[in-house]
Amino acid sequence: MIKSLAKRSSLYFLGLLVGKALSFAVFILFARVLLPEVFGDFILFVTIVQLVTFIADFGLIQWYQKQASTQSSPKLFSLVIQARITTFLISIPLTIIFLTVTRTFVPFSVNLLLLSVIFFEAILSVSDGYYLEKNKSFVVALKTLLRMSALLVFYLILKPSTLQMASFYYLISTVITALFYCPWKSIKIEAISIKTSLSTLKNSSAYAIIIFTSFFYSRGDSLLIGYMINSSALGIYSAAYRFLESLNLMGTAVSHNLFPIAAKNNGINLKQTIYITSLFFILGIFLALALFFGAEILILTLLGSAYGSASAVLRIFSIALVFFLINSPLSTVVQSSKLVKLFLPFGVTNTLLNIILNIIFIPFFGIEAAAWCMVFTEISGTIINIYFVKKIYASS
């Protein structure tokens, strides 16, 4: 199992690495030309798109992978598509209300672009579940590569100087990605049954809560910074966070490939879990040290002096990186187990703790407080995951 997982994860990681490298390069280009304030607005645009997508996915992708090992895959995929169409139709008016009430983006055109991106993101998210269930995780990795390639081409044609231009480029690159990435031949849209969709969504609700808490945990700080401080602060914070996100690629690769394996009975044993986690701990230490001591050089060289204050945040993130990597296999084992519903209150509590700490400390200590809050709740999250992993194998 370890060799099979390593092979698929390595291929997936390779694809993610190339895609993330290109994504990182495009991110640097956009950050340098837009500068912190407009770049912060652009990050907020992308974050809201991700927020709506994660909520509307409602755990359907994870539920699909869990059920596909025992049920007919085509029939399940049809159920997922029906349910996802339903959540998309619900998400659009709610997003319009949110954007109108908060006046997040003053140019009305940006709101229209955001709503358009949400539609194509729904197509992409459903496609992810299809390829992951087919053990074609490498194809999923190519999604980022395709989107970033298109985004880079548009950047080279005409550098974005406004939020509208950057958002438009993001929309067009997403459309192109959806056209080539989606398994159109495998999609069979049947008449939508509200009753069937609600039943499917009820079944995926446990995974939905996990995904919600995971998203708010990883992106809630960005939203709070954007609304509680300003766009410039968000731009600087996001600059540092991109490094952390990029270095967590291997953790992402293993999590995505490990889930369908761990979801099966006796898919992964305790010894294998400890072995994988130990490897990630060692990897995390080396990467954290490199990130800590190279923070200032990385920020100033790649992003410029306008983002100089991001180096202090990046040093704090280097500590969080270790726990990010440790939690990758542990959280996957827990979330794919029969104890997932028992785990939910703990996961939600840890996320709420992160949000509350951010609300308390961000107004007084700024973006560095947000980074420390992440470190603290990553540690508490690790303790929770270890507790449940022990409980899972004690009952098996």
C-alpha cells in the first residue's frame, strides 16, 4: 500500500509542483505589478470564490469517493452532479446578497466577474471528484498548470493594472481550464429531483462540515484581515501565506491519494500511519528551518521592498508548516474513518477557536497575530488528530 500510495502521490506531487511553481511565478508577477492594496483586493476576490465553492460543494466530493468503492460509480456521479447543480442555484442569490450588503467590491463589474467564476468553479470541483475516484490524481494536478498557463499568457499580453483586469483574466483562465479539464462525456445531466438532491446532500453533510471548518480555518484569517484591517494588510499577509501553501504540496498530494485508500476497510494500519507521519515530521523540520532563515531574502528578492513586512509573518508560518505536514496523513485517516461524525465537534471547536483568537488579537497586533493564531490551533489540531487516530486503531 505504501509503495502504491508513494507512486501515485509522487506523480500527483510532481504535477502539483509544476503547477504550483507556475502559480507561484504568476502570483509574484501579479503581486509586483498590482502592489499590496490592489493585490489584496484580488486575493479577497479569489478567497470569496473559493469560499462559495467550498460551501456549495457540501462535502459531495469526499462522500463520492467514500461511496464509490461499494456502489456503481456512474450512478453516484449522476447524484453528485444533480446535488451540485442544486447547491449552485442556491449559492448565487446568497452571494449576490452578501456582495451587495458588504459592498466588498465597489466596481459592479467585479461582482459580475465573481459570479461567473463561481459557475465554472462548480464544474471544476465536480471534475476533481471524478478523477480522484478513478485514481487519476495526476490529471487533477494538471488543472492548476492549465489555469496558470492561461493566466500567464494574458499577463504577458497586457499586464493587469486594475482589479477589474486581474479578475477578468482569472475568469477567462478558469473558463479555458473547465473546457479542457471537465470529463464532458461522463456527465449525464438528468432531470433534477429536489428530493433526491436533498437526500444526497444529507448524506454528504458530515463531510460538508469538515470542509467548511477546514476552509474557514485556512482562509478565515484572510477574510478577517481584509475586512478588519485593509487590503494592503491582506496583500502582505497573503504574500507570506503563499510560501507556506506551496511548501505544503506534498502533504496535499498524500492527503488526496490517501483518502480513498483509508476509506476502505483495513485500508491503512497503525504502523503505516506512524511511518508516513514520521516522514512528514522530518520533512517539515528541514523545510521549516530553510523557510525561517531564508524568509527575508525570499520576500525582498521575489516580491520587492513593498512586501518587506511579510518576512516576519513568513518566519511564524515556518513553525506552522511542521504541523501542516504532520496533520496531512493524520487528518485524512480520521476524516475517512467511521468516527468522522464523532470528530466533527472537535474540528468545529478548533476552527471556532482560531476565528475567535483572530477576532480578539488582529485589531491589536495585526497580521502577525493571525499567523500566531494559526500556529496555536495547528498544534491543538494535531493533538485532536492524534487522539482520534489512537481511538480508531484501538477499536479495530
